[in-house]
Amino acid sequence: MHSTVPMKARDIAPGRWPLILADVGIDPAFLDKKEGPCPMCGGSTRFFFDNKDQKGTFCCRYCGAGDGFKLMQLFGNMDFAQAARWIEDWYGGQSVEVRTRVVPRPVESDGLTPEKIILNKAKHKTLWEASHPVVEGDPVWKYLHNRIPGFNRGMLSNMIRIHPNLPYYQTTAGVTKKLGHHPAMISMILAPDGSCQDIHRTYLTENGEKAPYDDVKKTLATIGVKGGAIRLVKPIGNVLAVAEGIETAYAVMLFKNLPCWATVNTSGMKNFIVPEGIKYLYIFADNDLPNRYGVRAGFDAAQKLKKSSIEKGIIVKEHAPTRAGNDMLDLLVGLKRN
Ligand SMILES: [Zn+2]
């Protein structure tokens, strides 16, 4: 469970080094205690990881020797303080492993009229059909590429499209105004049954920056169905990860090598229904700052999803930055940014 007193890296790390080093991106094949190639400088037999006294110790004939902190610093190109901070942020949240079995809850309804649902479904279809696949160099590509170091063509999803020129509307005091036209990332949120639940929009500039408005991320129109997500990839076996944002979900795939879906927002995270066949769910939660009522919406939503999933017999592992206000996307790309 989450502790109110963050643990120090020196207390967290002992006994956990193989896990930590794998989590920062070192292939576990390097950590098998046999002589082999070095994760930093290559070769074939110059490196071994012996984890002496559970201190994560290693030796490379070229890079030198040291403990797990030293290995993290060399591999991640960071100083001790950055390595320690990374461990505290990553593990301070504590991963949890529990197992129980209860019947899933039905999806709630929003009390929409049948006419309104038909109208909103038509809105989804119209916008989706006015968009087209993302290609290298277009504003959506630039945006994802800017936000996620290492984003590549193989990661493009057919659930993400681009609209070249989408009008942006803002409603202030009951008056709706069109403020401009922008390229937009258009994403399909699939309901648990695989049908379209809603369309998500992220308004951008031609250069792949966020458009200059307060609220550049919007869903389109509800049809009263909940529990869905943007399915960026197919799950691998019985493992699935979820994050709120598309950007964070991509970072999870790139840096954690886990198939990850985006629930879009806190409401989507809270209500997400884990598909049949998934046995292990990784939740990558945003540890947001409390609002003026003291509510940490992202954190609370992840806790709700954790609870509902455990009730279905799913094994849940949760990652959240320890400090409120720290962003999961920043934490994931932190290593690559140095
Ligand atoms: Zn080396």
C-alpha cells in the first residue's frame, strides 16, 4: 500500500537490483551472473553481474566495476542523485500483488435517449471517416516523436488517425465560438465489446506541438457506454498495461516493453473493464496534485481500477510516482532524456 513517508532509494534497492535494473531497461539477459556482453559497451565476455550481498554489483573490463547505483548511472547516463530519485519515484509507490475472484460489475448507463445515441454514433463515424492514417512527418507523427524519445514507425496504431484541419470550439458562459482550425490526433476508444465507444481528439499545430488552448484534449460524444480504451496494440498473452494518456501508454510500450492501452482520462481509468483472458494488469497511474477539494483524481481512479480488477481475480501491479505532481510520462522518459 502507499506509504505517506517516501522510502529512500538506499532502503528500497537492496535485494531488488535485478528487478530495478530490468525496469530501467537493461535486458535481464545481461543479469544472469555469467560472463557476457556489457549492456553499455558490448563485447562478448567482458561483463558480469554477480549481485554480491544483494548490492547489484557488476564488473566490466572496460566500464569498471561497482554496485547497482553505479550500473544504473552508467547505463542511464545519470548521476547518483538522479538514479536514487528514479528508484524512489518508481518503487516508492510499491507494486502490489493480490488475487481474489468476484463477478464483474455491469457498465453504468448515462440515461441518454435512443435518438441522441444514434446522433452521437453518427458523429463518431463522420469524424473517423474524415481522418486518415498517420504517416511519418505529419503533425501527429511529430507530436508523438517529440513527446516520446524513440517513438518509431512500428508503433503507429490503426486506432490513431490524423485530421488535417479540425475546427476548435470553445464554450464560455454558454456561448460557443470557433477559435481556429488545427491538425488533430484522432483516436478511437473501443468499448469492451469492440465497438466504438467514443472518439478522442488532441488538437495540435503543424509543427506537432499542442495547439495554443487550455483544453486541447477532448472526447467527442458519449453513447452511454463505459469501460473502453484506445487499444494501441494487441495484448501479449495474458498481460496488459493501462495508462491514462496516449503518450504515457506509448512510453510504457517503448520503455517497459509491455502492451499498453490508453484509458484517455481519469473517468476512463476508473471504469476500465479488463478484457477476458487478461490475468496480469499493470496500471501506470499519474500521481497528480490534489485539486482544491484535496482530491487526487488520477490516483483515486487507479485505485478504483485496481480494486475492481482484483475482484475479478486479476493480478494487479501498480506503478505510480511517489510524489504528488510527478508525471508518469516524465518518469518513463526520464532515463532517455539525460
Ligand atoms: Zn562495459
